[in-house]
Amino acid sequence: MAFTYLSGFSVDGNVGIGADIPGAKLEINDTNKAINTKGNLFVSTTDALAIDKGGQISLGGVWSGTSQIQFAGIAGRKENATSGNAGGYLQLSTTNSAGGNLTERMRITSAGNVGIGTTSPGYKLEVAGNITAKAG
């Protein structure tokens, strides 16, 4: 594992990459990155080539007593199992009130289609279920 630079640690256990006095458990400070780079943070899997594989960031906290659980997740996953085809999708997931598993709620496909309640939207916006529109 190679680091360009690791700037600082704080007495409360915070780690800074490019941050001399980190204000969070992990703080990354860097210059703006172009869209076709790995950005400022790259989360990846090492699984073999397959559909629905890719990096995920889970967000959560204490939900009962001292038990921690993920409340939501953001994932970038491979849309197909074809070698040489990098088509991917963005997945947004949440848990239910019973603290169950993450369930996909919204997907943005490699074609730019957005699905709410569906994992295979065929249109720019596709919603599975009832829709209510309210005027501001």
C-alpha cells in the first residue's frame, strides 16, 4: 500500500490524509479531480468479474441499545458480466424500521435511466408504485 502523503493524526484518533489537523475519523483533503479519474476516494472490490459487484459505502449508527446497523448504502456496481464492458450503475439502498437488510430503493443505470422501486428502469424516470405530486 503506497501513500502519497499522510499528514496528521489527532489525540482523539482522527487520521488525516492531506489534513494536518483532521476533524473527523478520516479526513481527506486534496485538489479537485477530473470526472474520469478515481477521484479523492476510491472504494473497490476484488471479486472476480461478475454482474452486481462493486464498491459500497454504508452509513449507519446505533439502532437498539448499543447495536449498530447500516441505515443506508451507496454503491457503484457492474451492470453486466461482460469482460471489457465497464457499464455500471449507482445504487441507493435503505433499511426498514425493523432493522432489516439493506434494500435497493433507487438506481441510476449506465444509460442515465433512473428507477425508483425498480432495478431495471427503461426510461429516463421510471417509478414502480403510486406517485403523488404536490404543488409547492
